[in-house]
Amino acid sequence: MAAPSSSKNLAVSSEERSLARSGRRGPLLAGAAVAVGVGLVAVGLIAIGFPWLAFLIGIFGVVSGVLVALLGAIAKQEVGDAVFDPLQSLRQSLFKAQFIPGAEALSEQALEQLKQAGARISGFRRILDEKLSPTELTHTRFKDSAESAYLSLVDQLQEVGRELKGVEALKPEYVEERLQLFSSRQDLSDAEKGELKALQERQALKEAALKRVREILSANERAATEFDRALVAVQEMATGPKLAGMDFESALDQLQEIAARAKKFKS
């Protein structure tokens, strides 16, 4: 089953890894090119009878090459981090949401789910590699289904992040302060009554968003339990002729169901 489209960016492809490795090699190649170029100049000076000048230029070339490589590597570091940590933005968003009044526990739960999801898919891949050869079709089916389920869970957490950003935009702390102020008064003017109504509507929007977050996190917990069942089934699965038994198909169905349910839940 294909992973949700909004989550495809979270998977680091082999092409992206190659691009990142090429990016890291770039500064080294540039430094080497500088050193070689200056070295050729030094050889030319030796040929025309200036060995000491050639020696000094040669040292300059080596130092310049090293500096170019180091500065280039530093410049590329931030890009490399972005490629190999595609979930950093989500983690930062959920961490920031811990300071939103009323969303502290929910954002903490979402962060923990993200951490556990990563541990689950890593453990699943390890067990799968122990049980099956990567060249086997069964290995591919399990791997694709597990990664689709994992990305579906992450996709749901992306939705949590968006909901919590919406809550933050409502300025809940300010709204709560104003509502408390009005609750202690009986003689509100028409303008103040209008403001009170607007504040109550924003409070209702906040509660509705937090309710959706709770529903998503609850669904994720159920999906995580099903993922664990599939993981145990693979761990206990016999290899060889018995592989195509009911346990195998049941585990595969569970993983596919997680992704399907998450996609349906979002729509």
C-alpha cells in the first residue's frame, strides 16, 4: 500500500542520501583542486629556475586547499542535517506546543508517539532482516507495509502539529485572561458584550481543536498496539515453507490496515 502523499517527504530516499554524500564530498574536491592547481604552478616555477619561490607557493597551495575544504564543509553541514533529520521540524513544532495553555499534556504525548514510532520501525526492520533475506519478495512486502504504516502514524502527528499551531494562533492565554475579567463583572457595555461573545467563540474553537487532537492521539495509540502485534508475529514467524501461513498474512494485513485506517481517519 502506498504511503500517504503528505508523508512521502519524510522518507529519506537513496537518491537524497547520495546527494547528501556528494554535497559532503564537494568541499574536499574543491580543496584538492586548489592544491593541485597551485602545485602545477609550483612545478612550472621549478622548471624555469625558481625553486624557493615554488616551495613557498606549494605551501600556500596546501594551506589554501585545506581552508577551502574546511570552510566548504562547514557551509554544507546545515544542509546535510536537514536531509538526514527530516522530522526535526515536526519535533520542534510539538516541543513548542508544550507551552500552549491546555495543550501541554497532548503535545508531550505526541512527542512520545513520534519517538516510539521511530523505534518501532527501526526494530521492525532489524527483525525483518534477521528473519528474511532482503532479496525475497516477502521481505519487500513486509518492509513496504511496515513503512507505510509508520508514515501513516507520522502523518497523523503532522496533523496534530497543525492543529496545535492553530490553537496557538488563537492566543488561548489572552482569551482566558479576558474571559476571567468579564466573568467578574455584571454591568457589561454593548461593546464588551460583543467582545465577550467573540472570546467565547475563540475558546470554543480551541476546545474543538484540542478534541480533534485527542481523537488523533487515541487512534495512534490503537494503531501502535496493532503495529506491536504485527512485530511480535514477525518475530515468532517461522522461516521456510511455513512462512506463507496464517500468521504471516495476518501480520501483513494488520500493517496494511493501520495505514488504511489512518488515511480514512484523516479524510
